[in-house]
Amino acid sequence: MHRLLVTLVLASGTYAACISSGDQTNINNAFSSGGTGTVVHLCANAVLSITDSVKFTAANQEISTEGYPTGNTRATLQVAKGSSVSTLISGAGHDGVKVRNIQVDGNRPNAGYLHNGKINQYSWHGERKV
């Protein structure tokens, strides 16, 4: 007779109400306080005005629109008017990070162009479904 040992492993992470407004500070605080495996959901149709980078702080974190919609109801990260941010999302140094079902808007007609900006090159070790 064989015995089968089943181990249930619960995924670590923080799951909270979706973020409906604000800026990168709301998202970054959620990542910082949640740690590895944190999932930050943005509310459908939300537009967050970004003045600095959204920064993953640990492995296997995710930013996504709640419910994972694929159309125009996806949340949008938009460069704020007058902002000089050129990297909206930084996952550098963290394995398994995920950017899922969101829209990214450089808002250049309103935010302007960075004539002396630098190219952003990062090696992603996770999903890049935007």
C-alpha cells in the first residue's frame, strides 16, 4: 500500500482592495509593506497620474487591473503633466515580477518630451503582459 503525502502550500502575498486613484506612492507603499508575492490590483477604468517610477520591491510581485480585463477598461498609468519621469515601472533586480492587464500612457502631448532623456534597459525575469 502506498501513502500519498499532500502538502498544501498557500501563496504568500498581500491582496487588498483595488487602488482607484492616486499616484505611484499608493502602489509603491503597497509593494513595500506587502513583500514577496504581493499583488497590487488597480481598479478598472482607474487613471493614476505618475510623477516617479512604480517600483517592485521584492520577487514575484504583480501589478494588474482587478479582474484582468483585456479591453479599454484596463487601468492606466499615465505620466503626469510636467513630469520628467521616463521609467514608469521598474522591476530591476527582482525575479518573477508581473505587469498584467494595464495600459501605460506616456502622455507626451501634455507631459512634454524628454530631449535629453536616457534609454531605459532592464532585464525582466517575469511576465510582461501589458
